[in-house]
Amino acid sequence: MLDPIRLKILGSGSALPNKNRFHSSQLLEVAGRQYLIDCGEGTQIRLWQCVGRTSRLHQVFISHLHGDHCLGLLGLISSFAMLGRSNNLEIYSPPGLEELLRPQIDFFCKDRNFEVVFYPFSPYRPEVIYEDKTLTVSTLPLKHRVPTCGFIFKEKEKELHLNRAMLDAFSVPISAMKSIKLGADFVDERGVVVPNAKLTLPADKSRMYVYCSDTIYSEKIIPLIENADCLYHEATFMDKDAQRAKDTFHTTASQAATIALKANVGKLILGHFSSRYKTIDGLLDEAKTIFENTSLATDGGEFTF
């Protein structure tokens, strides 16, 4: 059975935080690795409250250079330095972030035992910006007031499962099993070829998580996120404030739900809520009329898929 992908919501608010909603930040855990997505003020506080250990966190992905998505970085790096971190920290973002942060890092964190390495990416075209043995991370160009990208986390293709009964029936040696899992046929001592399909069972489905940061409603992203297992999409406003959403290049809850429906995703999570709403239940109600499998991001909440 596959280990679940875990998504911890560290901050679910928009530009103005309140006592219940910190600025945007999430921690995604896949196959024992941790990936931080956006890092607004308060991120390190939520990390210690909700996650604890961050020894497996080596990559940070910043969607755009608005303060509510990146001003928590300096505090986080400073705390890592005081805690004796030795592993390098990689930060992926649109251009300009290193220019802003490097002088502060060198001033406040000069005694750190690790390097902060910046990897700028183009916010105007989709591209793979990171990969490891488990997954790839691709950018999702969005339309906001500053250059902005979402992120697509996609597991790599998995190996086929071995059909133990058929392996025994054809006397397949252990030495051949690795190549069979990778799709090779088996040739026995007599030169008889046993097709791979007879010896294997289908691989587990590769899962996909999409983080759609600040953006005006745009159906251009649909072909890139189709059939995602889980989509996080900003939903700053309710329908009654649709004009405000348009003016500020944000999205309403029903618009986010429309994207989820048209992209045929498995689950929708709404976040980045405006502080003008004392309760956010209305956003959930509006979205559910269009896409039933919708949930609200709340600080400290966790989703698995």
C-alpha cells in the first residue's frame, strides 16, 4: 500500500493576517521528504507548532514576491542557523528574491553552518525546476499583479509489481527481477522469451498535487493540471466581491471550483482567504454548489491523498 502524501496547512490567510489565519505557507511530505511551499510571516511558528522536526526540509518554493508569501524566510533561516542546521537550503522563486534577501541573510545569519542557495525560474513558461528520485516540481504560470507561478508536484512513474506466482512458474531468478520491474521481458535458459506482461502487475498510479497561488480566474491552466489528485486554489473572495477579485487579480471560491470541475481534479482545497470575512463557511458553500469535493484550508489542518 502506498504511503499517503501529506499536506500540512501552515497559513491560509491573504495579505492581512488575523489571529486564526497566518500568511500563505504549506508543507508537503512525499516519501519521507519535506517541501515548503511559500513562506509568509509566521511560517516558522506554525512549523514548530504543527510539524516539529524539519530535518527533512531542504527545498522551499516561492510563488511570487509579495510579502505575504515570502517575508517569513529570513526568520526561518535565522532559526535554522541558531538550531545548528548543517544541510543547505534551496530556494526556488521568480527572479529578484536573492537580491532582496542576501544582504539580510549575510547580516543576521552570518554564523550559519549551511548555504542558502537560490534558484530563480522564469514565471512566464511552464518548466521542470526540481526533481529527485521521487518526484518532479514544475511551474504553473499564473496571472497576478506581479510575476507569479503555481507549482505542480508529480510523482515519477513507479515500477511494475512482480507477479510472484508467475515468477515461480517460469523459474525467474532473483537477478532478473529488477529489470523485469522496469519493463524488460525474461529470457529463460532455453532462449524462450516470457513477455513482461505475464510476469508483472500494473504499477501504482503516480499522484499529482497542484498549488495554485494568487491569480485572476484563468482557464489557461486547465490543460496543465487535468486529473490532479488534489488542487489547492486561492479563493480570496466570495461571489459578492467578484469585482474586487477581478480588480486585485484574485479569484472567488466559485471560480476556483469551476477550475477544479473543468480540470477533473480529485479534490479541491480553498485558501488565501480575505480578512474581511469573519467566517469563511460562505466560501465553502459557494464552491460546493459547483464542485462537491471541496474543503477549506485552515491553519494546522492536514490533508492526505
